[in-house]
Amino acid sequence: MGKTCGILIVGDEILKGQTADTNSFFLCRRLFALGVKVSRITVIPDLMGDIAEEVSRFSKKFDIVITSGGVGPTHDDVTYDGVAQAFGQGLTYNEEIADVIRQYLPEGEAAKPSHPAYKMASIPDGAVLHYLRDESDVLVCKFPLVSLKNVYMFPGIPAYLERDFHYLEKLFYSPDTKFHVRDIFLSEDENNLTGKLNDLVSHSPAVTVGSYPEVNNRYYRTRVSLQSESESELLEAEEYLRSSFSDEVIVDFDINSISHAGRRIYDIIALRGEPHLSGPIASAVKILEECLDRYSTDEICISFNGGKDCTVILHLLHGVLLHRYPENTPSIQAVYITCSTPFDEVEVFIDQMVKRYNVTLWRIEGPIKKGLEELTKKEPKVKAILMGTRWTDPYSKTLQPFQMTDEGWPQFMRVSPILDWNYQTVWTFLRTLSVQYCTLYDHGYTSLGGIHNTIKNPHLKYSGEDKKEHHYPAYFLKDMALERAGRT
């Protein structure tokens, strides 16, 4: 049986909704990878008595207790006090920590014993100091993590907690335990799966089964997660579940499509699956690689307005960067030249993609020429702009993969990696590689502009069982010549 862990998030700001707790998410993910089962997460206020009570209870119940927050210099940083009280200990002034604090203070301030920073040197009696060292045993941070018995007191600032955990995760590793997980994605509503999931639970008692409905996901409606410490039992359970559904119900979906982008794109080019996409992707990647040979990453940005074509470019560029720079992948720059009446769904989608792909986005008011003039002032380093333009787009029949902007316009190299793609290739790429796209496309829009010049494509209209008008998703459109039938 592997180790168990309880996590205590300390902070009034979490309970008041003033700060979002990202530390528990990070810790759960990393501990799971280390073979440690997180059994409980509790958020408590900055009160010494509450901390002491919860630490005492958690330390008896779980193998590991991790606290986050309350270890700073202010009056409400009382985690050390609470942990000491939980074990009937006092506080000891630790000279090692005091020496570290002294090095970070201005010379005049360091000599004052009453300086608030020295509060962090008062730690529980009997506490152990864990210094952060890399694989070569080089000290990477002078300030140590403090623990007492099975309680480890981490800082609450996410950047510091993540750094500390990275260098100290060997303290928590459970070598005899590995959690195996498989996800199955289904097009059925969760309510229709109850019987088959109950059968699976009875058939495979050593496998933990979880089902999670998806409301807005356009690829699947339910994710079934299987977990076990036995890989053979897990695989047998997966086969049992899959055999109970038809092929139409099981969805081929990659939940980690962004992190897998580099491997997947180059596998397709090498004809390892999806031969119908190999040629188009290879030609686009060749142009992107040439662009990266000509320009540094800070000289390149994507023109990103939330449409399907620029979404393809974003995913392709991300994949090429992952493949080209696997150890230190540079971030992507993008410019969004806004229209006067954007769809709310487009704005939400753009914000989501910025987070998902770690994009640096510049929002600039249009029209396009004015926006590019502003870009030259705002980001003078940028020399090349990646476009999602295709030869079937208006005024694009003579465009070349690398072509400078027209005379009289701000001078940028327009780079168009998917010029030779068609409408169906775009949708095949997005859905085959599980790329998220703007929700408007699921409601019958096939080409996006502003709310005053864009309607649902009339050629996707149909009458449902409720006798009301509905529209098929954009990828149902067969006649590519009708792509812009919803634009005026």
C-alpha cells in the first residue's frame, strides 16, 4: 500500500475568495506521479488554534502532511506556531535560518533583531531543515524547508512552493507504488452509462472507476477514468469496458493534445498514422521551420483572431517549437487586431487559448492597416507575422508562403504555412489532433467575422425532432465553396 497525504491550505485570502488556490492542484498532480495518494485537502484560516487542531488530526491519519502558507514575516503567518502546538512543542530561534535572512536584508536592517523577517527563524522545537539542492548537490536556494515529524511546511506563494517541491520531491517518493491510469472518452451522456459502469465496478473491484460528464466539450460527452496499482488489471478492465460499447460511442481523443503536439505532428509527417494529413502537415511544417531559420522567436508573431485557420497555425507552431526546442521551449507571441463588434464567444476562446498555449498576446484595435502600424510601434522587434490565410480566401490566389506586405503598408513578412490547405483539411487536422476551437463552429458558423457581418451558414440548417431550426457543426459542411456563405 502506498503512502497517503493530507494537504492543509492555510490562508484567509483563500477562504474569502481573494486568491485562487493553485497549490493544491499542483501538489495533487505531482504527488500522484510520485505514487502518493492525496486523501484529504482542507482550507483553514490563519488561526493558530485551527492550524494546530488540523495538523494534529492529519498527522495521525496520513503518512505525510503538507501545509501551504502562513510561513512569512507578518502577524498572520502562524503556521510554525500552529504546528509546534499540535505536537506540544515550543519555538526555537534557529541561527542557520537567521543567517540566511540576514543575507537578504539591507545592511542597516540586518542588524536589527526586531526586524519582522527574523520571525521566520522561529521554528518548532525539533524541526528538521531541508535545503534545496540540484542533482549535482549544488545549493539552489539558501532558505530551507522546515518539517516536524511527518509535517512539511511549504510557502504559500505558488512560485516558491513549486520550486521547493521540485527539489525536495524525493522526500515523498513512494518507490513501491505506481498509479496506472487510462481514460476512455465516450459520446454518450453519463446518465446512459450507469448500468455498464456498475457492471465494470463489479467485474474489476481492484480498479477505481470515475465518470465525468462534459457539457461544452465538442469531442466527447463523458470521460471515464480507470485507475489501479496493477497495470494488468487496469488493461483488462479497459478492454472489458470498451467491449461493452460500439465503435461509434468510443471517441479517439487526446486529453494532452497540447503537450503531445510536437510528437504527434512529426509522427504524422513520418506516415505513422493519418496518411491523409501527412502531406499538408509536412508542407506547413517546412514553411514554419524555414521561418524559424530566418527569424528568431521574438521576431515572429501569429495573427490570431480566434478563427479555425489561425488556431491550426497556433497548434502547428507550438508543435514545431516543442520538437525544435524540447528542453527550453520558447513562448509564442500573437497579435489580435480587434474588430468593432466581436462575438463574446470569440473573446472567451482567445483568452482560453492564451492560457492553454502560454501565449503572449497583444490586443490592438483595427482596422488591420492601423493595427499593423500600432504593432510596429508597440513591438518593433517583430519582423514576420504568421497568417492562417489559404488560397481559397478572398484576394489570396496569388499569395506566396513568404511575401512582404504591400507597398504603403507597415512592412512585415507575411508567412502563410497553410496556403494549399482546403476547408476539409483544416477540420480534419483540428479534430484528428483533438485541438480545441471556438464554440461558434459547433453551432453552424463556418467563417467568423463580427456579429454584424456573420450568420450561421444556411447550408447547415436542418429541422430537429422538436420541429425547431438547428444547424450542424461547421465540420459537416461538404461543399467547400460554401464556406463563406454565412459572411456578408
